[in-house]
Amino acid sequence: MKDVDLSKTMQENQEEYENVCIIADKVFASCQQRKCFSKIEVDLGDKTFKNIKFKPGFIVPNTLVIMDIENQPNFRRVKFTLRIPFEIISTKGNIIKGFLPDIYKDVILFMPDARDEFQFKIVVETSSEVLGEPIETDNKLTFAVGVFIITKVVGTVQLLIPTYGYCPVPDPCTEFSPEDLCDEFDDKPFPDFFPLQFEDIVRE
């Protein structure tokens, strides 16, 4: 791979660049929020809790509403319902699926005026984590969750960017192979086949 000296300025490097047009999703605006749920309860039945995993949050279908704002051109009011799935994994590998309580969002985002055919997308990203230690009592699991949320306005555009050309051929893959005890055996030194003689013992 060609090494790039990042300490050089754009002016020093400009002869190495090739200007190309690409089609990419451009983030026109974004904002962050957070939500805390102090008490989530899940019925475990006869299962024993081991772990909790969260899935990416998503906008519930048919809940996204984008409205113009009077006297605020190029900004829009964006309303939607955010839903975050989770999975509770038992000690025996059983999975209990569920959702955190729905999160209702009503925010103002920069969304410039554009031709009718140009479509903006509202994209959400979430990062959820368990707060404190989950409590398991009477076949019921109680836990607290903190959720970080990023809401983005995204549009597909054509951009002119400087590049160094195509990416180089990647390194070869590392094949997975189970540990073979014979590999270690093959590297062991050959043992002595005969017992020590008296002279060998005296020398030692």
C-alpha cells in the first residue's frame, strides 16, 4: 500500500491527487439527544438471566412527519417514534426478545429547500447501555437503560473529491484452522533414545 505523508499540506500533495466525482450520502444536519429509562421489567419465566444485547433503533413505520416552520426557511419540524429492540439471553442460551418503551421525537433540523425530485432521508443511530446491575427477583428482571440518539438529515449527492485512485489489493485473508496438536509435536526436538551412560552422568 502506498504510504501517505499526512503532514504535507494540500498544496504540496496536489500533484498526487486525482479529482473524481462520487455519489455519496451527505449529512446535511444532525443532532444528539439522550433518554434514560430507570426501570424496565421483563418476565423471565423459568429462565435465568445472563446478558442483555441491544439492536439498532429504528423509526416506527408511518410515524415520520416532516413539516415546514413558519418564518424559518430551510428548517423543518421532524416528528417520529423511535423503537429500540433488545434481547435477554439466559444461561442456557434462550432468548427473550422485547422493545424499550417507544421514544417520541419532535425536533427542528436544517433541511434546505430542494427540487421536488430530491429526497431527504431521516436516519437515526442509537447506542444503548445497561445502567447499574440488573436485578433478578421472582422470575422477573429489572434493569435501567441509557440511550444515546443521533438524528441525521441525509441526501444523496454528487461530490468532487481528491483521491489517490483505487484502493490497493488487500492483504491475503487469514484462514481459520483448528489447533492441531501435531503442529506442536512436529516442532519438538528429537528425544534421546538411550539412557545416559556413566560418563555422561559424571560430566554433569
